[in-house]
Amino acid sequence: MTEFAFEGAKRSSTTISWSFQNQNFASDAFTPFSGSLSVMYQSVVVAAFARWSSVSGLKFNQVLDSISVPIRIGFGSFAQFGQLGETDYRSFRGVLSNDTLIRLLDPANSPLLYESGQLTYVQFGVTLYQVVLHEIGHTLGLDHTTDPDTIMYPYATPFTQDLGAGDIQGINTLYPLYTVSLANPAQAEGATGQTSAYTYVVTRYSDPSVALTIGYSVSSAAYPAVTGSVGAVASEFPGTAFPRGTLTFAPGSYIATLTVNVAGNALAQPDQGFRLNLTSLNPSDSVTVNGTVNAVILDDDGYGQVNGASLGVYRFFGVADGTHFYSTSQTERNTLIQTRPDLVYEGVGLKALASPGTDPAAAPVFRFFDVHNGTHFYSASTNERDTILATRPDLRFEGTAFYEHTTARPGDAPVYRFFDIKDGTHFYTSSATERATILASRADLRDEGIGFYAPT
């Protein structure tokens, strides 16, 4: 086991403010500062706070000096020879109070000079950075260890220049940190009687030699990456209740897995998001969680797809080339959301005819795939289709994408077509506002008029 030890108190928050001392307050009288840190020393302190933050879930904010600041840093003078720093703190019921003082040995008493690029107490062969790291550890609740490979060892040596494994495990045991990964955060709901499994891999950063049990719960939360998603309802999960329980890490293991099951149904519903929450079983412990905690249940029962005489056409934005892709297939939509992070789902971009067979004015909108740049071209013109088939082998015909009107019918809206002069692709929109914005600000998109008419 890598060693660490605790003072018996800790910070009440994982976001902690600190300041460079610029005055002595009445409360500092017992252990007054001898001076403030000049600019040449301040960068060392900033780097030390950043180092603690890099190995934990703690965040540090530098603020102006006042008596209410949790951690204040300056120089001090010590009667004991060889003492390089001191932390003075108070606590109440296990919580460290504000106005914790870090005093570093004043260079007026022991010169600080550059050696090998580091400000060093040359009399002792110890860097200022080492001392600041050590004292910050005390302000967070870490005590001295008996392991000379840790920064919290009480005797500084030239051989311990950075945080050791015990320091890192200690801070993450005191302030629990977990990262979460989820291979498939977007999954289709499935049919009645089926379940979709969302398997989370949770990694802990605390001492792995002991077993650890934490709590988990699932809550409703919209999934921002899927436009139009809403927070999930409890009936989406087995037992019609949001899952909750405990997760245990075995001794010797940093990793534990957790599966959240979603119950399939035949209801046409919006896409629904949910969030995994981790909590400590000790009410006084705050938990920091990084990684993928949000997931989404993709509807596969046609929600919003057919609305009377209209059919929703899903729109995706290609982040790599700035083009758009359209599809009326919910299965294709779900596959793209799951497998193509380069295509951002934008919801229903326009509408098509739901029942073209009963509409004598319905016209097919043909889809072509550009084999050179991976984009798609759409046209409601049979003549244009035939010309492309005869002259453009680089555009592979994929058949009819959906049906629209080539002349306006009651209730229709024009779908405008733009040509991108940079890469030869096309953009389509049924939004008059979006069209006006493009005309005013996008000289690279050439207006080609109305491509077809779509129901509203």
C-alpha cells in the first residue's frame, strides 16, 4: 500500500480560493507573515496549485487578499533551524476554516537562488516548489507520512521534487474523483420486451488496495447532442423507476462496471436523455466526476415522423465540410447518431409528403452520393437527374430520398437551394430567416432559387 495520512479535517468545497498575502490581520498576530511574495516567487506558487489540481478534482482560484480567503500565502520567519515552511489552520467539525496561513521561509533568512532552473534554498538543497507543494497539501487536509517518496514526508530532500503516488492517492481518497466512460451513449430503444444496456466503466483514483462502495442514481436530463431530446421519464426503465443502488470496487482494482437497462416499447416518443450520478456513502464527502455521464434513448417508433400529410426529413450537419445530409429514415437517423460523431443531428430540417401515392402532384427528390467528398446532392428535376446520370460518374445515384412538390400547393413552403462555390456542394433550407441570413452574410453560397416545395 502506498502511504498517505490525513489531518482530520478537509475543505467543504472542491473549488478553493487562495491569495498572496499583502497584510497582517489581527487574527494573524500569533503567526505573522514577515513579508509578501514578489513576482519572481509567485509563479512557483501558481505552478504548485496547478499541480495539485492536475491530479485531483480540485479547482483553485486566485483572488485578492482578505481575511475571508481560505488559503493565504506569504513569507515567515521560524525559530527552528531548517524549518522551510509552516501551515496554520483551524477547523470545526471536520471542516477547515478560512484564513489558513501558509508561511514560507523568508529568503532574508535563507537565500533563494536559481539552481538548475529552480528557485532553491541553497543552504538546504530544497526547491521552493517542493516546499509550496508540501504546505498546500496541509491546507487540503493531508498530514505527514513516513514514506520518503511522498511530498508530504516531513523532511524535504533533493530527491523528492514532485508529488508521489501516495500524495495522489491520498488527495483522491480525501476528495473522491472518478472518471466515467460509456462506449454507446446513444442507443435505439428497442421493441416491447427488449432491453438496451448502457454499460458504464467507472475508474477511481483513490487507494486501490481497499474495497470501496459508492452510490449511484439515474436522473432525467436532456441530451444536448441530439436536438429535440427531452429528459427521460421513469417508465423508460425496468420497474418504471429510475435506477439507483451501489457500486463496489474490489480490493486491488481501480475499475468497476455498472449497467443501466432501458425497457423497450412500441410508443412513439421524443428522444429521451438521462444522467448517471455518483455519490459517496459518507454524506460529508463531495464527489468529482469527469467523463461521459449523459446518455440518450433514441426513439425507433416514428415519433414526429408522420404528421397528417407530412413526413419529417431529418437534417445532419457535417462538421468536417460544412455540408448537410437529409434522410426520412428513422433507422438511418439513429445509426448516424450512434456511429458518426462528425455528423451533428439538427432535428427535422424540413418536411416531405407522407403519402405520395395519393398525391398526383408528388415528385420524387433524387439523392446522389459524391464519391470524391462524401457529400450528397438532391434534386427534384428529372432532367437534372438524367444529365447527372449521363455526365457525372463521380455522383452515384442512390434513388428517391423522399417526395415533394415541384409547384406550390396550398400549405407548402419553398425549399431554397444554394450552391457552395468553394467545394461544389449544395445547401437546402425551408427557413426564410435562414435564407435571408445566408444571402446577407455568405458570399460563398450562391442562390439557385427554389429547389422544390415542401408541406409545412
